Amino acid sequence: MEDVGVENMKGLADAFATSQSVEDFLLDPNIFIPLQATTVEESTKLVWSRFDYDGVVVELKNLKGLHIPFSRLNMAPFKMHQLKNSWHTIKKHFDLSKVSVEGLKVLRKVRGFDFAYLDRGFKLEAIVIPKSLVLVDRVCTMTDYLPRHTVDLVNGILTKFVELLKDLPLEELTRPTLQKTIIHNKGSMNVLPQDQTFVLSKLDEAKRMLPEHPTLEVRFFVYKFGQKEREPFELLTVADPDDVVRCSLHVACNLIPMDPHTTLFWSRAGLERMFGPRARFFMCMSMHECVNVQTELDQHPPDILRPLAEIATKPNVTFWQFYVDSPHTHYMSTFRHPISGLIVTGGLGHPNYVQAVATRAEDYYIHMMDLARKAAGNYNLRIEIVEGKEGKELADLDLVFPCEFFDWKALHKCLRDFPLVVPFKREHEQPSVNEILSRCLKYMADQLRQLGEKHTGKGGFLPVWKAFQLELALEEALYGHPLSNMDRQYSAALGTSSLHEFSATNMRGFMGLGAATGAAIDDRPPPLAHWTRDTLQMKRIERLFALTLTLECEPSVLGPELVKLLLKDLFRRNDGIFISELQGEKCPENLKGHINLASLTENLATRDSFPTPFTFARARKLVEGEGKNVQECLRAGFLELKIRWFPDIKYRDIKGTRRASWNLMDYVEIHNDDREPSIESQAMAIVGDVAMEMERRGLCYARTLERYREHGMPWLPQVMKRIPGKTEKHTRNKVLVLVSSVGLIMNKDFVSYEKLKDLLLELKMTQAELQKYRILSTSVCEKVFGFTLYKLHYDILYRMGNPKPHTEKKLPPDLPLEMEEEDAPVLEEDEEPDLLQTRAVYMPAQTSRHWTQQEEGFINLDPTISTGVAYKEYVGQCKAARLPARSYKGFGRKRRDLLRNE
């Protein structure tokens, strides 16, 4: 064994010494460190053993049989947030061979409360468990069933307990414990030793007084873990054996090398010959050949081979575990990957959430650095077994030493016959394997902290993936696997896992790092589910993350990403935004005017109208933080993307609050100073001025102009093209007011003829001139008295109506931005709302109702089309608009009237 240890250490030490730095050592793909496993021929001379108890779990039948003293008992009702996952307490305690598959699934979800803290490191826990773990009631599998009923049942015992104390006779109330306790104050009880049995018996009585639950029952467990006690165990010091249901002992054997310069690890090659295929193997300290292994917790017997089974002297071993006693304390937090989370979220979360993650990130670094320092110490090999006793076997637990559970001769035989260990022996000035591991872990922890300090809230492709990779590497080294199942595929691609043959750690044989971006798909961040479960927040992070990739680039590169981010905010989605539609010759939907590019970019860069859930405000801060001008970047973005049509943003909502909004339909045309906007956009921009002038002159009512303000005046673009360019501005405006009045008359809207006559007298351009410019026709408007008014020219579009039925676009709801503890509600398949089917609904017979402008717009006035065909089109449009359709006879009469008035 010593020769193999020297060879293993030489290969590792030489590779480490020839690297210029720890970073080079971890990243060099050409390093290969072969690690050899070996047998231990003279095991009694090379290793010595030490035995201890690593844990004890005692299930109580009655609390009054508890012998361990305690001083304080909780009497206050428990809250839901105090629930703890009790699977970790009882998973090795039960004989799982007597549990069904469904029973095991439910057992993994059981919850409980720490009822009292006992002396000597023990705890008393109340756990609610199904009465039968073979035939499990289906309600126990419901999500909130166990937590809710656990709270109710345990609090029910406390309520009954308090009631029992209130009803005690006077002679019992004089007990010292009760004299010092205010029973009506539900806080805690200071239990004196002489009254402990009495108090516990009352708890037993309170439990029996509870109404019988149909599926669940409360069980009490006394337990402690991680004590590594070498003293003999005596059950009577814990509880009366007659009041114990089952007792499970976690017994361990430590194998320690005689040579202080030698470090031992369990060998993958050797343990694979001792355990069956159902055993669970975990890489140890990021060395592929070194492993920890444990048997599976299921209904089957432990999957071990006979030579290993002979090591145990007792027949009731339910669990086996071989591991290296290296630093592996878990960091208990609900936040996974807190440092990479601070980077990738870009500061978009609620300030309280960001502060919480920052606190966890600092604690995470301190925790990992502490483990990295401890990694330089000596490790022991440990074999741990769990022995269960119940019934008459409990009488055997009387001063039982931990060494009695192991057959030392059988263990030495296994060490001689199987290559179970991978040794490292340090010589002369060589660093030990522990020191090399510690330096690598400290380097990764330091790099992680530097990345967090430099890039917190700033995103960035390489910083995020590098921090994510380092966190996975630390988890793999210290715990043997990623702490989240979704990270397994990423750890293989990032080189931190040895499960994949092409992973850097597997190919090197020792801890290594692959390319930091090896797991990235395109330019996407790590899985965002680690940091938020809210769909909207994920979309916001994705938007900002794409921008952070270009923060160091020139405005011609950064600008387009900034514009795309703004478009995603406005469209409220990240996919399906077709830039080509915004570049085309035709406006995507409703054209509302035009805007100068300089004015648009100035508004976007300076207006404080983009609060949450907009991402744009945070994006502006990041761009400014890089020393770049936001307006210049926006201008470069619009020019680079060649965007012509942009959403018509309102920078204040209907309440006047500074909050940008867009109805997903209206657009404006963007133009530079050196280029005039299109006539169409100019026409839409001037509609408001024309309508305001018509209202000021009293030509028509304000309500009449509402639809024209909204949908525009279809005659304006062609009229503006035909007005001579040398026309004075005030004359031009009056011409537009005149022709707009004519357009309203032709659309059957009210216009004051008296005011219109006054306008004609003011106008310097006569109707004859307007006819010459092909603005007015030679057809006279009917029913105009006192003066002659001509209609618009024949080829000028004037009819309003509805150009097409429009189905209102459903805007996404304002979702909460961060749900830290609970999932956002998910719609199950059977909960999806039914789609409403539209159908034509005819207006009842003998019903008279005024024709609306929208209905008139549905009537096809092409004289070449038959009434029957036109009626089918009309019914279809009414169906789409969810309006009642009129009868064929009524439709035909209205169509004839409209054609006659053309």
C-alpha cells in the first residue's frame, strides 16, 4: 500500500508543482493524474480502528417512559412555517421492507415539530405519519394534506394538554412545576425533574383524548445525530424499553492510517465489487477513482455482497455507508447558487429580495471558505451501519459497545482481498493531497467572491457562467453531487462532474474545470428557476441578460440590443417580435402620426416612465454605468435596425401617473431631420389639429369627432398631396378643415352649414380651384341650402365605417414580480378555461333599432355584388364582432338606401 500511495502522491504533486498557478492547474486539459487503488496486505500494522455511535433514534409508545431530563416544554400553538421535513429523522429508522411503494412516497413527505430539547444533545420530535404504510389512503398524497393535518393534530394535543392542566385538582396544582407556570399563558413550561413523569403522562392523556383521525396519527421520536460517542449505549438511560416501539442505532467504524503522512480514500473499483448495482456512488473530493457509497433507501434489502455482509455481527442491518470523513457540512438555505444569482438577476428583484440574496451570498462564501480551510486536515475512512431493534430485541440494548456490531477479522479480510482504498503518501517537501485539495477549494471560493463583488447586478455572459461553474465545482467536491437535480447535466458540460467520460474531471482523474461556457445554449443564462419561479420575472431577466452581453461594446452593437429590450417590454413577450414588420413600407396596424428620431430617443432616454415591470429603466442605468450615452445608443440602435414604425407610447397613464403604456395597436413613423415623414403619417399627426379647429369653429360636435380622432380621416393623405406646395400655411389648414367637413357630411355625420358657409367666405381658395386640383368633384352635396357645396373628388377615399372587425387583444396581466416562498399558481390541464365559441345571433323579428356606424361599415356597397353575397359577408362580420345580425329583408332595404345616396 505504501508504494502505491507514494506513486499516487507523486503524480498529483508533480502536476501541481509544474503548473504556474492553481488556476492553470484546474484549467489545464492536458493534465492526467492516474490514481491507483490497492489492497492492504498487513492491515493490522497499517491501519487502526476506532468505533462510535453517530446517531440514535428511539420511537416512543408512551411519553411517560422518557428518562432523559429536560427543562423546557413548548406550550404555544405551532405555526405552519415551523414545520420541518421529518424524513431525514426517520428515513433510516423504519424497516422499509414493510412499507409499500406508495407508503414510501408518502413517508418522504411527512412533517413534524421539535417538541422539546432534551439533555445530552437529544431532541423530542412529534411527527404525523399515516396509520398504514402499506395501504395508504390517497388523500395522504395531496400536496397540502400532510402539512395542514400535522399542524392541526399536534396543536390539538397542546390544546387538550392545557385543558387538562386547568382541570387539575388543587393538590396537583401545588406541584412546583405548575406553580411556576401560568397555564393560561400559552408560552412554555419550565419542567422540574420531580414533575417530569407527571407532565409527560398528561401529554399522553391529551394525545388519547384527541378524536381518532381517519388516516393519520401522531408519533413521538427521541433522536440525536453526529455525536460520534464512543461510550456504550444503554436504552434504559433514554427510555423505558416497555414504552419503546423501535430503536435504531447508527454505528460507525473509523479506519485510520498508522502513518500520519498517509491519507486514505475509498476506491471506486473496490467498492463496486462489494456493492450491487442499486447502491448509490458519489465522487469524493472531485477524484474520479475515490468515492463514497451508500445503499438505497427502499423496500428491498441492502444491495451488498456476502464478504461485506459478514462484517456486521448483527442480523438486522438496514443501511450501509462507506465514506470519507471530509468536511461536508451543508449550507442550509432556500437560495441555490446565491452568488451567480446576484449576477444574473441584474438587480431586477425587489430590494428586500436582493438584500436577502446578498446576505445569503456572503454566508455562502464564508461557509465554503470555512470548509476549504478544514479540507487541509486529516480524513478518516468510515463504515457506518444502521441496526434496528424492536420488541424483545430491545432488552439486548444494555451497555452495548459500538465495536460489538463489527467483525474485525472479516473487515481485515476484505481489506486484504479487495482493492478498497486509494492511498496518498507524502514524502519530503511534497504538499499533502489534503493541502492541494484545500488550496484548490480556497481558490474557487475566492474567485467566486471576486466575481460577486465585481459583477453583482450587472449580468454578463462569462461572469454568470463562471460563477455558476465554481458553485457547482464546490458542491461536487464537498458533497459529491450537485445539490439540485437540474444541475446534473450542466455539471457534466462544465467539467465539474466525473459521471460523463468527456468531462474535464473524468478525463484528468482529479478536480478540474472545463470551459466556463461549455453548458451554455446560445447566449442564454443558467436555469433561472434557481432564483425565481415567477414567469414574468424570468422574462425580465432574459431581456436584461441579452443586453449585458454587449455592455462593453460600441453603441452600434449595444444600441440594437437596447432597442430590442424596449420592444420586448412593450410587446410584453420575448419571442415572436418580427423586426421586419417594423422595417417595412406598410405600418403593421394603426398609424397615429410621426416623430423625429432625436425627439423619440430623448424621451426614451430621459423620461421617468418605465417602472416595474419594465426592464428598460434598469437597462438605462447599466448603460450609464458603463459611461455610455443612452440617447446616443438608442439612436444608433434605431439606425442599425432600420426601424421605421415604432409603438405609439403614452408616457402617462389615464390617472396621470408617470407610467408608459401602449395599446399594442397604434404606431408612429420615425424619421430623421434629413428626411420628411410620409404623407400618411403627416395626415395622422394633423388629425388632432383639424378636429380641434372644427370643434372651435362649431362646425360639429365633439362626440362626432371621437371616431375620427381615433381612426383618422381617410381623405387627408390624398388631399395633402394635391394641395399646391406654395399654398400659405393658414390657407392650407382652412382647406383641410373644409374638406374634412365635406368628408363628415358624406359619412352622414352632422355638420353646421351656417358655420361651413362662413368658412367658405374666409377661404382664399375657391371651390373651383379645389376642383382644378382634383380635391373636390363636380357632384353637389344634397340637402345643402343657401350655398353650393361640392363633394370630394371621386378617387379620394372618404368612407369610414370599420375597415375590418377587430378582436380586442388581451393584454397580459400585471403579475407579481417575485414570489420568494411559494410557486406562482399554475393552471392544470383540467383547470383550463373553456374557449367561448362565437356564432351569428340574429336580431329578433318585429324589432326596430337604429343602424349604428359600425353596422353600416359591414355593408358591401359594390353594385356588382349581389345582395345575397353581400348579406353573407355582413353576417360573417357581425359574427366576428359578436353583434346581432339583421334579417335579410332589412339588410337589403338598408343597402339599397345607401347605394341610392352614393
